[in-house]
Amino acid sequence: MSELNKIALKIISNGKGILAADESNGTMSKRLEAVNVTSTPENRLLFRETLFSSESMKECIGGVILYDETINQMTSSGKSIPDLISISGALPGIKVDTGAKELANSSEEKITEGLDGLRDRLKKYYELGARFTKWRGVYLISEKYPSKLAISSNAHALARYSALVQESGMVPIVEPEVLMDGDHSADACFSKTSEVIKKCFEELTLHKIDLSGIILKPNMIINGKNSKNKISNEEISQKTIECLKNSVPTEVPGVAFLSGGQSELEATENLNLINKNNNTNFIMTYSYGRALQQSALKMWSKNIKDIEATQKTFNHRAKMCTLAAQGKWASELENE
Ligand code: 13P
């Protein structure tokens, strides 16, 4: 077993999942302002520190993805944030892309940037305690999108990123996110997602990536947010498994889904069914941002000093997701 494979398995085994707390300051400000909390470095730290010191971190969370500001912050008790995370047994991770920008010659689409100077930034993050990283490519669905250009250029960037990350001794999370925005069918999501993921693996292979030392972070196969033809949770789980079975090489140890705009309950129920129906060798778990933090953020905003109430809400959500990652969730458990 390679060292990278061991790290990947440590993050996603035994029902553990990933807390994606790597919102950029811009995104985090929107989230905080939506619940009437001023977005200051102190408030961003307070919310995150509250989550990272929750009880459920020990049994549920295998890794936390941080943003550059957070990985450099100190907690109120003088510990570094990576140390706080490590104490619970989880691994600290870091988002290293610098965002999705307009793609030249296809201006409605995006290309993710951040390769310049990446090798040096990775060294710094490793020294700060990071053992895994994230890079997100985003793809729109419509009749003509994603274009071959967007599929190919984002896959190339994901592969160059992965090579540098593995060289630095960390596990890359490879995140090609086909967005839920739009009125497309689940079948369109299936075919576009399959094409996107296959191209990513073609590039990862070309760049000699150790596939046993990555974690894939895809979207589930789901109809567009505005589609009139909503498919059932059971169909979502079956189509998602089929898509991954056909497009992901078997060396990959696991898949950690993004929530992508699904509600907390939808993301939990779909993950649970995916695990009940999972007939692949891939571990299937979560790497949720909104679907792990939404209720906790709402609770926190009522009184940002009430750490206990926020942690209780977060603990419940994390526990539900971890049950779903083992196919052991049931809706009745939500009310316990
Ligand atoms: P969501 O689960 O809120 O989609 O966030 C996951 C993520 O990390 C997106 O890059």
C-alpha cells in the first residue's frame, strides 16, 4: 500500500466523510450575511472553530478542507487550526485552486486557475499540517455545454494539480463538478458527467498519477434544479453508481460526493441509497459543504456564543451523513 493510499483510506474509511469548510472569504461572507452575521476574520474563525471542536469530529469526520485564511488562524486557546483538527483524529486539507475564471474562447464557461507557484504553496501547506488538497473544476450543462474545450482544459489542470500534490506527499481530491443549475434531465447529467470524468482520468493517467492515492469528488447524477422531470432518490442512486462504475478506474479507493445545492436531507438520503445499492469496490462517502453546515450555521447565527447549541446541530448532521455513508440511515433517525 502506498503512503498516499493510506492517507486516502484514513480520510474516507469506516463511514467517515469530509467536512468541506473551504469557502473562500467571498463565499463565506455571502453565507454569513444571509444569516445576518458580519463577515469578519474573527467571526469566520469562531464558526469554524466551533465545528472543528465538536464531538462528532472524532467518529464522523476523516478530513476537513480549509481555506487559506483558516489554515493560518489560531484558536482562542492558542492552538493552530490544523492542530485542533488533528487532535480529533481527522486530517487537515486545503483548497489550493484560486477559483474558476472565464474560459477564453468560451466565455460562458469556466476554467479553474491556480497552477502558477503551486509547488511552493504546497510546501508551505504541508509544513502547516495539510495532508490532502482540493481543486474544483466546474461545468455547466446545456445543449452545447460543457464544450470539448472546457472538458479538456479543466481535466488538464486537474491532472497537473494532482501531479504536483502527489509529488509533495499529499492526496489530491479531484473535483469535477457538473452543476445542478438549469433544466436539464438526469440523463443529460449522466452523459455529460460520464464524459467529464472519463476525460479527467485520461489526463490523470497521462500525467502518471497514482490513482490509488486520490479521492474523486463528483456530483451525483440528478436532474437540473429547474427541470420538470424530477427523478426519484432510488433512480439518483442507481444512475450515480452506474456512471461511476463506467468511468472511474478500479484503482481509485473512493468517492466523496459534493452536495452541490441539495438540501441536507436530500444529500443524506441519496448517499444512503447509493451505499445500499453500491455494487462497486469504491468507498462512497460525503465531502459536503452546505449539506453539513447549513443548519449549524442557522443555529449559530441565533447566538454566536452558544457553542453547545451549534455543536449539537452539527453533531446530528454529521452523524446522519456517517450513517448514510454506511447505508444505515433512516428518516426516523432524524428526529431522535
Ligand atoms: P457543497 O457540498 O456545498 O456543494 O460544497 C462542496 C464543495 O466543496 C464544493 O467545492
